[in-house]
Amino acid sequence: MGASSGEQRGAVVSDAVTPVGGPSSVGAVVRVVVRRAEYHDPVTLMEASEAARSVAGVAHVAVGMAEPLNLRILGLRHGYEVEADGLGGDDVVIALRAVDEAAADEALAVVERWLAERGAARRVVDVGPFVFAGGEAVERLRFRVAEAGALPAGLAARAEAIARANDEAVARMQEARQLLVGVATAADVLPGMGPRTFLHAGPPIEWADMSGPLRGAIIGAALLEGVADDPDDAVRRAQAGEFEFAPGHERGALGPMVGVISPSMPVWVVENDTHGNQAHCTFSDALAGFRFGAYGPEVIEHLRWLREVLAPVVRSALELLPAPLDIRAISAQAVQMGDEVHNRNRAGTVEVFRALAPAFMGVDAPGTDVSEVARHIATNDYFYLNLSMASGKATADAASGVEDSTIVTTIARNGTEVGVRMSGTGKRWFTAPSGTIRGLYFPGYGGEDANPDMGDSTITETIGLGGFAMAGAPAISHVAGVSAEDALRATLSMYEITWAESTNYRIPALGFRGTPVGIDCRKVVSTGIVPVVNTGIAHSQPGVGVIGGGIVRLPQRPFAAALEAIAGAG
């Protein structure tokens, strides 16, 4: 049980344990090794895992830092016994299954050699255009995905009208002031929410075409609402057409990843104080489970807790505040503190917690409930994401319906298709197949496990946040698997396809330059540069959940189709 670097801790040789998510459990020999105080970047650890998986006789390999989510995945999903006491974020856990001792020894040796050789070799070799002496070539994230295209005939003659319309659409985005005005039940504030209505992320889709994680979340929501007896019953009812499915975006709401909203779920109510429109988003489930398609008993229990404990406490706290929370101001501050409020939300979460904490003291609820809610927020790095999404929708919706405008107002993915909506074409969807994510995977997973791109959270990119603000959030590299320099290049590239610079969200690293805002479909087509999106990765099978994060290149086709539609209407 030694604590020194490279020493085994609790090495186990036993019969295989069947983990959640299954087949990786095959193998008679199990090894769990901890290397103390030996930090490695996530890319190195993922590559070490992949190298060890190529060893003959190895059934499964998972290598990761001993962070809470990684330890949870290693234990609950992969079935490894890891003694978490005393472990921290600077300790490496190596876990594997093999058919015999020889294969296990070889796989472990491969991982350790990789960490020793590749980990030590990782160093900064260039910054922007400057390459240090002796530096090798560095693979860079590319943003141009297609050749520069020709714009539809007729748009050039309408350039002045389009420019005026784009000025108007982006001005509405700039002027929008988003306030958190309350918490409500979805059925009470969203139109057409019957007892068997399930909203989802992205453009319209039916059960037969749904991805595994979206189906998993529908199953979970049906169990939560009591309209199915068990997962198999939920599937039968969905196949029989007993459930109504609709995009959340079409009902004034949205959600991260699968984006599923059912009638009894609590939602944030965010109002655009400038234009009077509202937007709604679910609460962050913290387990990284339901929003990624998990529906186990613990997931359903947590959803009930969100509905019956967290929502009432937060609602009461908001009512005790002297004024609604200014989400635009919080996001602006968070960007200056290192968030991009899509996949890095620590500063935003801290700011919301700081605003709510005094009000929690006055909430008329059991002390244990208030303590649990405070703990949930304080330990949930993604708590603010759902608020930033509702804020993004309240902003972008105000810019919709401006005749002649080529500014994007929605980018959303359902795990099968990505859909785009443009201001000048209103609520019409333009779609293409969802893309493959360039991923950074959690221990034990790889690209073969991943579902295609999904989620409504790309609403943040439409208003100049998320991938468009990555230059101010270098720590996003730990989620997206890119370098800090790639994050800078991403933001700089986005200025080439946007109409303006934000007057609200400014990046200190760029001299407080405003983030690029107002994606212009014409520029996407004419430059071949598509919006850069950082995102989470769900397992392709229902019921598993989150397996990583990364960068996705959106298809160009929806942007081109939107232009063709507006050109044809001119």
C-alpha cells in the first residue's frame, strides 16, 4: 500500500466484475495500480490507454487522474475496486483486465513506458507562428472544413438590405439583458406540455431515428413521470406512438446534451428584460447522467430530488433577493474570470452561489434540505451551464424573424442531426447529419464508444460565448483536449465568420476585445470556416452516460441551405 510514485496500491487479482456498461469486464486478471504525485495531461493518459489496449489478451484498460468523476466511472461503470481515501487530482490510477498475468504485466508495462517517455516529452514547442529551436511539428486544430463556396445567386444584389437586417439582428443580441426571474414547473410555463410530452434537443426527430442516449433519457423521463412501468415498457410505449416528441427550441425551452424535458421537471425562467421574451432550461443534474442518456435508479432518484427539494429551495431563495439576478452581467464577469460558459462554468457557478448564499439563510425549509442544495451547487462545476443556455436562447430568440438577415439564431443537435435556424427564415430548420467529435475520453472509453454530436448548448456559440470565447478560457483544454494556443486560434478564427464584436463579453487576453458575435451564414459558406463548438460526449448506447468531451466541426450544409432558402424567397 505504498504511497510513492510508481508503487502499486491494492493490486487485485480476482474474478472479473461486471461493470455498468458491460462487455469490458471480460478478463480473469484485474489490476488496479496508483502512481502517487505524478500528474499527466489527459491526452497523454488517453493515448497510454489506447496503446495498452493493443496488447494481446487485454480486455479493458482505463487510465486517468484520480478526480471524483474518474473514480466514479472506474468504480460504478467499469467495476474496478479503487480505494479513494487519500487519492487526489495529482495521482494516476491505472486499471485493467486481462486473460492472464502475462498479458496484464505487459499492458501495465506499456502504460508505464508511455507515461515515462511521452509524458516527459510533452512540452511547449511553439506559440502561434513562432517555433522554438529544435521543436517538432505540432498538430493544430483546423477550422476551415470546406473550400470557399459561391453564394446563391441574388444575394449580392441584396447586400445592402442584408447588411441593414444583420445590423438589426445583432443589435437585438447586444441589447438583450437576461434576468433570472424564477423557477417553474415545465407543464406550467411551456405550451402544449401534456402528461406524455417529451421535449428534446436539436431539430425534430421521431423515436425510430433517435440515438441511444436520447432514447435513454426518454426512458428515464417516462419513469420519472410514471407513464411507464419499467424501461422495457417505456420502449414499447414509445414504439407504439404513445409519447409526443418535440424540439425544446420550438416550445421556448432547451436543455444540455439530450435536452429532454418532461412535464413535472423544474425549469429556470430567464427573461430578456429588453425585449420581453422568456426562455427556459432544465436544472443541471450534476451526475453527468440523465443529460447523457443514463436512466438507472440513482438517476431517477436524483431527478426527483431536483424537483422536490432543490427547485423549491432555489425558488424561495430567488424570491428573497432584492432584485432578479442579472445573468448577462454574471456571464460577462465569468468570461473575465476564465470561463467560456459552455464547458467551463466554474466562475459562473461561484458567482451564482455567492448571490444565493445569503438568501438560503432565510429560506423556510428544513436545514438539511438547504444544506444539500448548497452542497449540490458548490460541488457541481456545470451548475451555471443551464442558466447560460437559457440566457443564450432569450438573447438569440429576440434576433429571430428579421427579414433578409443571414445571422444564425439557433444551432442544435439531437445526436442524429444538427439543425440551424437563421434570423431571416424564422423558425425553419436546416439540417445535416451530426458530426464526429474530436474527443478527449474518460478512463476506459474511446472513439468507438461515442455517439455523434448532440445538445442544445451550442446556443452559447450563437451569442459569442462557448467556443467563440475559448481564448479567455485556456483551462478548457482539460475538457476539450486542445491546447491553450488552439483555444486562442479558435476565437480568432471566429471573427472571420461573425458580424460584430460583443459589447458585453470581453476577453482580457485579447486586450478586452469583445467576443465574435453574430454568425453570418454567408461568411461560413464563402470562407469554408464553420463555427467551432466544444461539447460533451455521450456513450452511443442508452443508459451509460458521459464518456468525455471534445471539439466538433459542424457541417457546412445547413448554413448553405439557409442561404438558398432566403435567396429563393427574395
